[in-house]
Amino acid sequence: MKRTGVFICHCGINIAGTVDVKKAAKELAKHKGVVHSEEYVYMCSDPGQNLIIDAIKEKKLDNVVIACCSPTLHETTFRNAAKSAGINTFQCEIANIREQCSWVHKDMNKATDKAIKITKSAVERVRRNESLEPISVPVTRRALVIGGGIAGIQSALDLANSGFEVVLVERSPSIGGHMIQLSETFPTLDCSQCILTPKMVEVSKHPKIKLMTYSEVQEVSGYVGNFKVKILKKPTYVDPDKCTLCDECSKVCPVLVSNEFDLGLTGRRAIYIPFPQAIPATYTLDIKGCPGLLPIACGKCADVCEPEAIDYDMKPEIVEEEVGAIIVTTGYDLYDKENMAEYGYGKYADVLDGLQFERLCSASGPTMGKILRPSDHKEPKEVVFIQCVGSRDPELHCAYCSKICCMYTAKHAMLYKHHVHDGQAYIFYIDIRSGGKGYEEFVQRAVEEDGVLYLRGKVSKIFEDKGKIKVWGVDTLSGKDIEIDADMVVLATAMRPSKGAEELAKKLKIAMDKDGFLSEAHPKLRPVESVTSGMFLAGAAQAPKDIPEAVAQASGAAAKAIAILSQDRLYHAPTVAKVNLNLCTGCGMCVEVCPYEALSLKDGKVEVNEVLCEGCGTCSATCLRAAIQVKNLTPLQVHEMISISLGG
Amino acid sequence: MKDNTYIPKLAKIIQIKEEVGGARPIKTFRTQFIQDNNFSFKCGQCAMLSVFGKGESMISISSTPLIKDYLQFSILKMGRVTSSLHEMQEGDIIGIRGPYGNGFPMEKWKGKNLIFIGGGIGLAPIWSVLHTALEKKEEYGDSMLIYGARTSKDIVFKQELAELRKKMKVHLSVDVEEPGWEEFIGFVPLNVLEIKPSPKNSVAVTCGPPIMIKFVIQNLKALGFEDEQIYTTVENKMKCGIGKCGRCNIGLHYVCKDGPVYSWAELKNLPQEY
Amino acid sequence: MAEEFEPKIVAFLCKWCSSAGSDLAGVSRMEYPPNVVPIQVMCSGSVSPLYVLSAFNKGADGVLVSGCHPGDCHYIKGNFYARRRIALVKRLLDFIGLEPQRFQMSWVSAAEGTKYTQIIKDFVQELKPLGPQTKLRRDL
Amino acid sequence: MVNLEDLKKEAKTVLEEGKVKYIIGYEKSANGLMPVPGFIKSPEEVEKLIWTPACVYNLTKFLVDEKRRKSREKKPDERPVGLVVKGCDSRALVVLLQEKFINRDDVFIIGVSCEETGVIDEKKLIKKLKGKKAEKIEFDEKDNFIVTTQEGKVKIAASEVLAERCLECKANSPVIYDVLLGEKAKRSVDNPFQSLEKIESLPERERWKFWKEQLSKCIRCYACRSVCPMCYCDECVADTINFAVTADTTAEEKAQKIKWLEKSPVKSENFVYHLVRAIHLAGRCIDCGECERVCPLDIPIRFLNKKLEKDAKELFDYEAGFDPEQPSLVSSFKDEDPEDFIR
Amino acid sequence: MEKVLDKKSFPQWVKKLSSYTVYAPVQEDEVWNYEVITNPEQVNLDFPNTVLSPKKIIFPQREVYLEFSASNEDGLEVKEVLPEEEPSVIFGVRPCDARALTLTDKVFGGDFEDIYYWKRRNQVALVGLACHTPPSPNCFCLSVDGSPFSKEGLDVLMSDLGSKYFVEAFSKKGEQLINPAKTLFKPPTEKDKKELDKNRTEAKKRISRQIQNIKKIPPKLKGMFDSSLWDEESMSCLRCGICTYLCPTCHCFDINDEIFSSSPLSGKRIRTWDNCQFPDFTMHSSGHNPRQGKASRLRQRIMHKFQYFVERYKNYQCTGCGRCISRCPVGIDIIEVLDKVSSYEG
């Protein structure tokens, strides 16, 4: 029979003042299997710990229970003491008789009685504990960043500058994300491209960063510290090393398609560079528009390419990478046009979304920074900006607030006024959310210095009438109906998780919230970690946010990743789930409830990934067959604890 | 009023010896009744041991009836009761009722050579009869023990076997090769063929795992032993020990009461329900 | 005078919220009746219905399962599963005629020492008039 | 109306084509009214098949046996087993599929629709016939059965002898099948939990009295467990020893089998057994009513399951046995699950 | 002793037996069972087969053997617990069920007498009720050496003669039952006797079910241990305990320690019914099970009743009550199985 030692701490008078520690020690000595029971004034003191260590050695104790304060305080202390006496750390359990007993009761007899029960219950538990060592896994000291927007760029640079290799995967031909499309940024109105391009260049030049644009993550397996990733590298048909950016190919290309970078405000050729500062600086042949890769079909671009950079035989390639941590920064897309037909979005050329307006304002944009109507290239004199288009509309659209629209609409109106001094800007809003450093002042400037007219209320109808866009709305402050003959309407459409994020989340086994944004592990305390250990989130993929927030979160995610990558091995608590294969029928109910994707079905039985398991035990309560249980808090242990708590 | 056979007599564990460690541990327990009683038994009989709160388990008595001071049981840790027994310490109290079963027909064996063939924990029932025969050497012919275990670590009664060598022929074996082992390597039935005990005026007593018994008997037959010359013991799940609870039967035989000792002549005609 | 009936309560407290909340009650030196023996579990989601039935079978006069508030679960969603499971057990026990006061569930956060104290006080007060729980108690 | 000849034809075809190993159906027994489960192995044997209002058994239970048998075979016959199922039985199949206990390919489902009627409660019929021994029972038009006794044929209103669960049926015709016999009619049921209300409406004290008396009768023959297609665990809480023992199982594991309840058939232990059974069937029971039918002591066990079925519907809008893809009741949740009972 | 008793006087007879605990069949819902009677008027002898036979009184499903607890001196105290001895009487015992007790007598007697069984057995008097009409459609007592008016095992047998009972006492115990109410009983007339004979002849005819060639079965079974019949016949078996728990002759049991507290130790050692149809019945703790699979368990039930028992005690361990047939959830019919045994070839 296992030999148990019980040590009851007086904690000065903190425990001994209410619990008759002598009586408790005497009662415990009678308990089955307890061969040593003593009390001492301060167990956590050196002499106290030595008492434990000596007793373990002298009485050949197999396990010990320390009845003292809450385990949050001294569990580690006593477990280390136990370890130094030569027994496993899990052969030491704490009975909390201070916070949960002596401090909350007055009646000495009853408190003593309760303390005895709590301690006996810990005895019953520790006697059935397995000796366990922390689970240790080696770490692949590289990271993967998915998404090359500002968040991805920031994470990648932080990681690389800390000395870790980074694989940065971007779906489109260039990094830069939406930020590179912006003209100026609030609240300082500095040029977006001016602040972003140096970072993009740094990425491309960084020896620790392996940049993979025009690539997509196909498959992720493994677990924290040891992910295996398969990345599909789509063919660009242009060898970037040879390409000299002479633009001859594009000139001869007969195909014209809508230019994504300008959100359809301009066109581009099938062979193109997304924008002049693109990183990597090279051309991409988009086969969707290309008449064919066979020279027979067209072949003009290859013909004119002097350095012979164009290679029609380029094939898709699967690249396998091993990484220890993954940061997901897949960003956002704007709410689809189809969803916003009521605002004439997609129907009238002069109804634009915010990003289109950014391009109009941008010096590198389709109008070279002049604000002109897409329909007739005239300068608009009356511009209506509408906020909360698709946001904060739980009935029809998205219930959440897209967070940045208040600010960028103010910016848009301001920029408009800076371009068109005699123009009038109207903003329909529900309310103004301008929390952030310098934000409120920025909005005030728009109103006071630039005379932007804020109208509180919703727009009821937008329609084209004699070359104007009629906007009907209500000013809810004055209660008056408003009708504006606008030249242009700019919609602050809702931010959505970027297209394909859902598919990717499934591959990564990262949970999504009800809106499709990636779920953080804890809304307050673990905002950059995903539920899956070793995977982190940053930027608008997790929730709508502005640039500084995205950058901050990206650096936070990088720091979290570094915390993993900076270690040779990862250690994980060994109190994880264990399957009894004889009983498991493979129903998969535990797999469904596991919050950590630590369980999976293999050959009709459940398998535990011990590195992912956090030991919560929800699987064990769900299993109908008692086929899965968490080590050191098994149903048997709980059963015995229940019995003893109730007196036998 | 007759004795209530279901009520065990309390006995104190006076000695515990660890025979085999590892995953399939075996310990030998010596027990003494707390109050004197007329517990007398025959070799090969069993007793129902109680660990109160856990239940009962039928265990063969491995000491000889000639020793009156204590009863000895060698127990393989297997289930709820035997695990609790293995947790017990000297001085702890268990319950004993019995003896049950038929025992070995030693009267019939007088004047014959006794060949004991055991495997693993199967030496326990043999141990009783072997020592009784040894004590009454004059009544029997030559005795011999052929015994094997998985590895040398799994051999029970190690010291006693060394002692025993001085008194009779002992042939040991281990199933698989291991450094330092100088005797036979291979399964017990093969060792039987190796040693070739003579069937002439002999009785073979074999106990051990069922698969071993099966091949030992096959090989004994090949050596010329008649069915009547081969004895073995049978194990089945038991509860009452007195042929009433109905679970240990092989055909119409209740192993607890009519067994556990059978000659092959008897056993081969019984259905294979063990 | 006969001694007042003191109900025996088993409380399954999740480690991260409810047990921490109970610790806070201690640190704040709040006072509540000593009728409850706490059993710390990792998550309220790990409390099997069997634990509850077993506690009643072994003579508990009351059983409490306490976890983190929805959305605060240390393990993200364990308490949601607990909520569903416990609701079913509670309905079933009610159906067979066990007094509904005997089986309770609560959300107690690590900051809610006061709430924990109050829950225990109320629980004990509600159980006292019911007397000992004999319906499901072992009658071997 | 299901034509028995059609059933035989279908059975014969799949057997002749070798599409199935054998067919589990209903077969006439030598003794009277009630059929027995039949295991039809050859086309010639299909003549034994019957379909009457006395075909009460939920034959999906035998898939559990089949699975175990197959797992023991060295070279198992991989063909599916043919299985005759009623609407309720088919829902059991759905749950077994949902729990991945069986594969869809392992069973060839011959669905029979109860149409607007159902199967009988043998006890009700015996009572109704007042001692006359029924020899045969047949479907008539939707509201009646024709019963043959020694004294000739009598017409009995179906509502008087239908099994309780048929009166509260949610699936008159199979929800999953390979071939379907009979029409996909749906008998409208106003309140599928009607029978439950008479207990629910009792005051707490009376409810306790009712269950105390009922469950104290239990002799723990475990017929309710044995007949239930969902009770396919290798090892049950109610068993005192481990069944799933292999060479690797240690003595400790065997010694540590938890005794959540004792073998004594006393009130307290019977309650643990029946409550655990009910909870284990929450969101899984499809109300085939077999547990109650087989109980030799006539304990109305079905109510326990029915209660949780009702709660699952009421609280979580969950119904078992219609969708093999849905996550099970206790391995799923909704944010808006009720929590008014939580302090 | 032969008497007649007016039916109206029957409650008065029961009333006279106030020193006895009286059991009689009681109906609850659709289920009849033997229960303790407090009101003699309550006794209703117009009943079909009870679900459980009087076995449940003499060999109760749960019997406490002993109590144990930790004690200071020897560390352990063990106390024998025996059933209390008080005279009791069971009314309305069917002849088949009484015969069944003569069979369990054999099991619980012999070399090791089972004190618990005999304590109860000895103090109970059995008042039988002859089966004028078979109480179950599956009665087949005639096939197994019984009859609807067998007196074996009974102390008293009552036979229904319309307005009165024909009462025969066969034992001292039986006479002691009649003595306190002597005045209620009249000697039977010739007419009564004639009617009794007539009834008995008719009663036999009313039993419709029978086993073919029962005599052939025990020797036949001897060679059928490895027959495939068991596989076929057990296909639909669910492994429940109905057939055996309800059987008046089945006597298998389990012994377990059931505890209130493990530290300090206190609990009881308890015998409960067990049965050969449960898979754990014969399973060794090693996991090996000599009767793996339900075919071997059906075989055990049949073999035990119609071969092993016959060989050991010269009786079938079956008295033809038909409970196992009527209550089998899947219609396994022991008569059919035995008929198949009779006609089995190969």
C-alpha cells in the first residue's frame, strides 16, 4: 500500500486560529494509508519544507499532502520540495484549508471537521496520482506569417529582426495589403505609401525572411513548435530575377482586365505589375485573362521580352516548410457590392466605396490625385459620405461596428475639401466613434476647419436623376427630411474577413466567431493567441481595426511567437487526456467538444495530441463510455474524493 | 446449528515475500488465524481469501498441510481482490474460508515416481504437494520438478528452489534467451521432451497457464504417459466455493467443489469450458 | 434541544473562476457556513452527471456545480457544455421528485468572492428546511 | 399499405444478387401472435418473413451483435446486412450512424412504413381480448387491426391497442432507407409528449412516490439495457467488472473499476442505474419503446427517456435520429442555451 | 388430511394465521407478485402467473451475509448476519413453483448447507393452488414430470371447486396451518372428490404446450456441446437476465462487498442473484471467458437444466412454468429449442 504523509500548516494563526490542527493531524493519522501526519507553524518556511523532505526520506513516503493555503500560492513550492526529496512532483497535492476553510469560518469544531475532509480528499487524490514528467517537444525555430498586409509585414519584420527565420506567404502578387492602396492616413494625414514602402523593401531584402507571394497555404499539420505547412506557389510565368521591369510585355498584351489595385477604376493588362512599388518588383502573368500560354495563341509578351524572363512552362509548385509558430494576418475585404444594392453601389458609377475613394485621392491613383467623378471625370461639387453601410445593422447586414469608418470618412471629407475647396461634403452618421489618440481632435478639425456637414441620420434612398445622384435622408436631430443632389456618394462599407479566410481557418483549425473573424483564445487576456496553441492572430483578420492597432497586435503576436521560438524545447503540463482504446467506440463526441483540436479520430478510435491538450476534462464528461480521462484528476479520483467528502 | 461456511475466519498476514516484480507481480503471503480453528486441508485444495470491502478470491494453498503454524498463498496480482492483497502489509487482517475442492489424490500415488511440471504461478499448487511428498519421501518414488517461467525474474520461490535442488532433481527453464542463464531455454513443454521423464510407475502433475498445460499433456502422451497418469488443475471464476453459485462448472462438474484437480482421463471428457 | 440539521454539500468548483472566487472570499475574510466541501475540478465542463448522482448516492444533501461566466471559460467553452449537461440532469432529478433546491449550478468568477459567499449562504438556508436527503442516499 | 409480397420480393432480390450477407427481419414464431427476429440467409427463407402490427422489435439492436461478430472474424464478409426497419427503428440507425458506430455501407435498409398506424402493445391487446388468445393480427385500413382468435376474427380500433410510443410517434415512415415499402404518410401527433404530462403535472412529492415505487421494483435483469440499440458500450457503469480487458490491461486498471453503483437491487442503486441510463440516452433515445416493453416488472422506464427527449426539444431544440450529420446533444451548445436555472 | 373450505371462509382462515407473515399474490398495474399481506380480505387467488415465483421470498435477490467494520483491537470486526426466523406462509403457490423449490433444496442442501436459504425455507409454509386452467399460455409442467396439481414441495394444496376449495395438507407444517382454523374446514364429500377428479382430468387437457420426447433430450444433449444449434438459436438473444431471474429453479448468485465507507472501513458482504446469461458471470479477471458469446450461454442454460442437473439430481431443472417463454423479449422459446434438440441431426 502506498505510504502517504500529511503535513498540516498552522500558517501562524491564519489556519490554527480556526482549525484545530492537532486534532486534524491526529485524525489524518488514522486515515487508511497515512503513515505520517504532523503539523507545523509555517510549512512553507525552510524548516517547514525540510520537515517534509526529511519525512519523505525517512518514512519512505510515496506521496504527500500539504494542508495549507490555496494551491495557487505554494503548490509549486511544495512540489519542488517533494521533488528534491526524490518523489515526483505529482506525488504532492495541496489541501486548501485556509482560503476555503479557516478564513471563511468561525466555528472551530466545524471548520476542523471540514479541514479534515478537505485534507482526506486530497489524500485520496494523491494516492491515485500518476508520476508524470512535463511533456517536452523540440521546437522548429522558424515562423510562418500568412498574409502580407501591414500586420503580416510587421510580424515578419519583428520576428526576423529577433533573429528567427520567417516564411511570409501572400496570396496576391505583391505584399502591401490594403494599406498600400490608401492615400493618406488619419489622424496625421501622412502618406500611406511613404510609410509602408520602406517596410516592404525591408521585407524583400531581409536575409531571414523568405517571401512567397502569389502563394497560398494548402495544408497545415503538426502542432505547436512543430508545424508542417504545404504552400502552393502559383506560377507567375515571369522569372523575377530576369525581369527588368521594362514594361514592354504589358504594352503588347492585348488583354485588358479590371485593375484590382484601383478597385476597378482602371484597367490592367493580363501581364502586369500590380503597382509600381510592388514587392517583389516583378511582373505577373494572370492566366485568367491571358488567351493562352501557348505561343500559338498569343505569345506577344514573350516575344518582346528581351531578358527572356517570361516562361510559359512554369508550373504550380508545392513548397513544404517546417515552422514552430504561425501568425495569421489575412486582413479584410469590404462588404460585397451585391449586398448593398439599396445604395446604388455597383449600379451607379459615382457611388463609390471608401477604398475607391482612397484611390481617387491617391497621387498614384487613376486620376493622379485629382478627385474626379468616374462617370464624366468632372470635379464633384457635392459629395455625400455615408457611414455604417452594412455595419451595425443586425437585421440586414453585419451586427458589429467596423470601427475605422468614422475616422476614415472624416479623413475622406477632409481630403475632398483639400482638393475641392468650393465643394460641399456631407456625412450621414449614426454617431461618431473617435476613441484614439488624436482622433476626436481630427474629427473636430473636419467639422470646424473644413466645414464638413455632419448629418445625423440614415439615408433612405439613392437614385440617379439628371446626372446627379439624389440622396434622400433624414436628419434625426432636426427631424427634417433632407434631399441632396450629389455629384458623388462615398459609402463607408463594412469590413468583412477577407475572402478565403474561412477556408484557411479550417485548414489551420482556428475557430471563427459568428461573423467569420478569427477567434482569439481569450477576449481579454489572450487577444493575439488563437485557440490552437502556437497559432497567433493579428490585424483585421481577428476584428476590424485601424493601422496602429493592427501593427500593435502584429508586434504582440510576434512577441508571443518569439516566446515559443526562443526555446529549444517546449514544456507542457502532462496532466492531459488519456484514451482507453478498449472502451473507445470512435463516436467522436469528445473530438467535437475539445476546445483545442487536441483530439482526432484515427482508425475508429480517438487519439490525443498531448501537446495541444490543456487537460480541461470536458472530453471526459462528454464520453459516454468513460473511455477518456484526464491524468491525475480521473473519475476514480473524483469518485473517491466525493466519497470521502461525504464521510466515507 | 451447522457452521456457516460463508463466514470467513479472520487471519493475520505474518509474512509477505515479493517473489516476482514488474507488471505481473507475485507475492507470497503467510497467514495465521487469529482464533484457533480446525482448518485442515489436503494438498491442492484452495481457500477463499477475503479482503473486506473488496471481495473474495479463490487461491490455492501453497504450503503443505504438514505445517500447522501458518497457511501460505502465492498470489499473482490480477484483479480487484488480488491487487488489494498486494497492497497489504504484514499485520493486516484478511478473511479465510475453506478449504474447498478435492485436492490431489496422494493416497493413490503412493509408491510412484512424482513428476511435477509447472509454469509461472502454477508452481503454487504444486508446491504444497511437492513438499508433502518430500516430507514423506519413504512413501513415494523419485520426484522431479520441471519448472519454467517467462524470464528468470518471473521464477517464483527462487531461494527455495535452490534449497530444493539438494533434495530432488530440479529442471528450470526460461522462455527466452537471457545472459547468464545456463539451463534450458524454451517453453516448459519442450523442456519436458528434453528431459524425457519416464512414464514407468510415474504420475505427472502439471499446473500453469492453460496453453502450457495443453502442450505438456501432449508431450507427456508422446512420452508414453497414460491419461490416468497425468494430473492437472483447472481454474475458473468462483464465488461461493461450494458448488452453489453456479458459475465455475465444466459440464456438470463444479470446479470449486469437484475440482480443481483432475486427471487427464477425467478432464478430456469434459467440455472445454475453462 | 435537538441539534440543528446541518446539510452536507459537495461543490464542484472550476479551478480558474469559481475556486479562485472562493479563494477571494477567503482572502477577503468573508464568512459563510462550513457545510460545503469543495472539490476542485479543472473546468465545469468536466463535471460528469455521474459525479452528481454519485454525490447524492453517497449522501450529499446538496450538490453545487460552479464555473466561469459564459465567455470567460479558461478553456473557452467548457462551461457551455456544462450548462447543457447540467440543465438536463437538473430537469431529470426534478422529474423524479428530488427537491430542486438540492442541485444548483452557478457562475462565479474569480472576482466574485461575495457572490460565492452569498450562494453558499443561500444554499445552506434553502437546504435546512428540507432535512436530510434520503431519496437517493445509499440504502444498502 | 405495405404489401408483404413486396417485402419478400425485395428481400429475395438482394439475397439472390448477393448484395447482402443476410437479412434481419420479422419471422413468424411457432407460438402465437408475436413474431420473432428472423435472420434470413437464403432466398428460399424469405417466405418466413412477415409484416404485421405485432412486429414491435427494434431490429437495429442486432447490428451491434453483427459488428462485434464481424470484428472477431479474421476474414469478414464485407457485404452489408439487410435490415428491416420501421420509422422509429430507422431513427436508431441514424443515431448509430451519427455516432459512427456503424457505416452506412454496412447496412442495406429495407424501410417499412407504418403509414398512419403503428405496432401494438401486446399487454393492451391481451387486456382488450379478455382472455381470448390472439393467433394472428393484421393491418386493416388505417384505423383498425383485424385480430384472429379461436372464436374468429374481430376488428379492433388501432388506437386502443397501439403501443404508447406509436401514439406519440414522430416518424411513421423510415427517415433513412435503401428501399421503402409503403407510403410516406405522416400521422399527425398533436403532442408527442402527451403521456409524460400525467407525471409531470404531479406535485414533487407524488412524483417521488411514483418513481420510488416503480424503480424499487427493478430486479436489474438489464433487459432494458440489453434491448436498447444505443446501449452498445463494451463496458457499462452498472457492471462490476471490466469487460474490455486485453493482455495489456493492468491489475490496477481492473482493480480500479469504479463502483458507481452496487449490485444490490435496492432503491438507491436502482436509481443510479436508471438515472445514468436515462442521461446516457439523452439526445440519443429515439423512443422505440423497447426498454419499457421488455421490462418484466412493467416499470415505465420510457418516461425517463421521454422526459429528456422533451427537455432536449424544449431547451435546445434538439431531436435525435433525423440527421446523422448533426453534432450530438451533449457535444454541442448554442450561445443562447437557457441558463435561467444558474445562479 | 383432506378438507373443504368455503370460499367465503377463506379470509377468516387467513385471519387466524396472525402469528405468520402472510404472503399472497398482489396485483400492481398488470403485474402480479407475491407480497406481504396485511389485510386478509386482500388475498385474491384469481390470478395468472406471477412475474416472480416464491423463490424471491425463500432465496431473495439480495441476502446480507455479514457486516464488517474497522475496529480498534484486531483492526477489523466481522459480524454474521442471519435472516430472522419467523413463521410465514405463502398462499397461492403454483405447483410448478413449489416443485421448483424442491429442486433448489437440492442445490442449497448437500455437503455444504446454505444456512441463509434454509433459515428462510424452514420457516415458510407453502399453500399451493392447483391450476384449474393454465395460468400462462406457455405452461408445460406435464412435459417435465409435473402436473397442475402436483403436491411436491407443498405443505397444503388448495383446488378450486367453484364455491369452495378442496384443501389437502401433506405435512405437519401444513396441518399446523389448518389447525388454528379447524372449524372453518369441513370433510369433503364424495361429490367433492369426484368433482376434484374431473377438474384434474380437464386441467391436464387444458395444457396445450408440451416438449416432444423429453426423455430423449438429456442423453441427446450430452453429444451436442459443440453443436451449431446453439449459434442459430441464440442469434436473437439479448443477453438479459429475464429467463433466469424469473425462473423458479435458477439459483445462481454472486457475492460482493458493498461499502458505506472505505476509511474507516464499513460495509456488508451481500449475495445477489446472478445469472449465466450475463457475460461477466464466468469471465476471469484475466479477461478470459470460458463462455464467450451468447451461444455458449444459451447452451449452458439448456444443458444445466436438461443434462447436468438431470445427471446430478435425477430431475430436470425446469418445472414448466413457462415464464422464460412468455417474458423473453425476443421470443426465444425453450420448448422450441428443446424440440430442435430432439430432432437435431449431425
